[in-house]
Amino acid sequence: MALSHMNQRRLQRFKANKRGRWSLWIFSVLFVLSLGAELIANDKPLLISYDGGLYFPVLERYPETTFGGEFPLQANYKSPYIQDLIAAKDGWMIWPPIRYNYSSINYELQVPSPAPPSLENLLGTDDQGRDVLARVIYGFRISILFALTLTLVSSVIGVVAGALQGFYGGWVDLLGQRFLEIWSGLPVLFLLIILASFVQPNFWWLLGIMLLFSWMSLVDVVRAEFLRGRNLEYVRAARALGMGNRGIMFRHILPNAMVSTLTFMPFILTGAIGTLTSLDFLGFGLPAGSPSLGELVAQGKANLQAPWLGLTAFAVLGLMLTLLVFIGEAVRDAFDPRK
């Protein structure tokens, strides 16, 4: 489908912002790589050839008996015993670049945990002997997926709420504004901590709790666009021709509101990442043991004798947020009506 002339100009303005364009490429590559984290960092081989057959431990669990072992337990492919059984049948294994996942513990450390960076653990280990690089890859994926889901869902709710207030006005707008004033005046972080302390939050539970407060960021922007747009000449003409309220809202006013909405979304995304990291740092975020960047920050604070933990957390969060801010600036310039 061909882009309209206006969207083509917006695309050209986005491409003209080299910093934003390169940031988008770098961020996209990192995000796509993190989606395949199991193929990059895993304590199971990607492929095993044994006795003329092919096995995929990353996709399926195999017991020891599959490879000639004695017990019907999940095979430990790092064990010399299993490796010898596979080699006895002229078998071979293809390992991922990092032979640890986010929960794997390196039991062969020669120094106490947290261990410094080495050829085996490129970014060292945390205080439980887990590979930091593997946890960073999985944590990057969780943070981005969480923030993207929260941003999209909260944006939809915020756009709908703002559209209803701005288009109908009157009591709908008055009641909506009073509710927003009360709801936005609540201490969000403290309420999140209190709600998260009632249950052991998982990904979706934490997403629902944060969604209670994150949807308000776009309401005022969309409301202002609808208040202005409902009195435009072409909107009055559409109403005079018999078009219903739903058609006017979605076909004539909403496209104008989406310009300001899209400029805000990258910054909502960075805010969601920051909030998730803060909750994980305080211990009220994802379940214990999850590959969380906030938990890595807490590890750096608790282990000052291991500076690689704090430096890694700072570098990853700084890079992630910087790329998103640059992308947000490029999007804002692309949709700027003055250019």
C-alpha cells in the first residue's frame, strides 16, 4: 500500500534525523536478538546427533535414558557422563554461544561468587553464581516486552477516554476530569508497592497493576485534540451530511489526535521501563529469580566489591533508554507540523 504524500514527508523527516534513524536500527537489532535469547544463551545444546538421530534439547526435554543413561531424569548435557554416552555413538552437540541461561549456576568457579569477568563468564557472575550476560539478554527482552505491552494497552485506554471526554464534553468531560484529578493525585509508587505486597506478582499481574495508573498520560492530549476538532468546518459538514458520532470520531478527528499520541508513546515506553526497574530494585516487581535489570541493579548495590554488576546494569539501562529517547525525538520531529 502506497503511503500518502504527508506520510512520505514524515518518513523523510524521520530518515533525515540520523541519530534517531541509527538508534532505531540498533534498538531493533538488539530487540530481535533478545527475542531469540534461548538460541544465544542456554545451558542446553541447540542440536544433538546421537545414534543416527537428531535431537533438539532447546525445544524438547529428553531424559538420560534417551542417550543410554540409567535414570529417567532430564539430561544434564554439561555432565561428562552424558557427553561420553553421546560421543560413544559417534554423536556430537552444537552449543549456543553462551552455555548458560538466566538461572544456570556455574558450579565450577575457582573464586567465590560474585566472580569477575572471564572467558567462561564474559560479564562475570552475580552473588549466586549465575552468568550476568545471560541474565542481561533475558532481562532486556522482558523489560522491552513488558514496556511495549503496557504502552500499547494504556495508550488505547487513554485515547478512548480522552476521545469520549473531548467529543461529548458537558457532564462526560466534567466527571472524567474530576476522576482524573483524584486518580492522578494518588501516590502511584506507594500504591504499586502495597498492591504488589498482597500477592506474589507475575508478569501479567504486575502489568495489570501498572495499567491502573499508566493510562492517564494520554488523556489530556487526546481530549484537547477532540475539543478543538469537533468544531472544525469539515467535522460540521460531515455531521450535516448525516454521519454518526462514531464515524466522525474515528474518521475525521482521531487521525489528528494520533499525531500527538505517537510523539508521546516513546517517552511512555521509557517511563514503563523505569517503573518496572524501580519495582524490581525494591523487591516488589517480578518474581524472585526472574532475569530482571532492576534485580541486577540491586545486586550491584549489595555487592560493591563487584563493580562489574553495577557497571553492567548502568550500561544496559543507559543504552536502552538513550536509544528510546533518540527514537522519540526523531518521531516527534517527523510529526512536527511546523516542519
